Amino acid sequence: MARSLNEFIAELPLEEQAEIEARYQVLKQEVEGLRELRQIAGKAQADIATALNIKQPSVSKIEKQADMYLSTLRSYVEAVGGKLELIVKLPSRPELRLDHLGDMAVHPISTERTVRRRSAARS
């Protein structure tokens, strides 16, 4: 008689079971594509189509794309109820978060560095 995966894992030492569970939790946080993201959010393609004001076949097309505009990705993520954040990881540097990249609207930049650059340019 064949054993289920859960039965097999239950027979392993507790330390190995804990390692398997920890890895499972990490993998559970990874999403392979937009279709899976939508399913995790409990949304149908029709829901996304309505939110994006497009037809359902267009949602299917977006989900199959390997390359797209950031604005399209941002809109899709927001339609499933999420927020898109872009993080840049450089060697030997802290992570950098890019704000407003891929936004449809232009947002004014009001960082201290920008203010200093504008002041220096006027001098």
C-alpha cells in the first residue's frame, strides 16, 4: 500500500520534520506568476478585468506574459488587492526601494536630496 507524503514525513525525526516545515513556509511565500497571485487573493479573471476596465481574455493574456510594462504589473497587483514595491539589491549596499517607478501618474519628488540639488542649481 502506498504511503502519503504526510505519512512519510511523520516518520522522520522531529528535527527533519521541522526543517521540512520551515522550507515549506519559505516556498509558500514565493509566487510563480500572476495567475497564482490572483488565485491566492481569491479573485477570478473576471474580477481583475472589471477592476482594470478590460475584458477577461486580456487578463489571461497579461497572466501569460513574461515581459510587461511596470505600470501594467502595478495595475494588476493593485487589482488583486496588493501593492507593488520594487527593491534593488546591490552588492555590498543596503537594499534600495524605488518609489513611483511604473506609476501611471507623475508624482512630485520631495526628498531632501532633491531639494538640496535644486538649491545648488539656483546658486
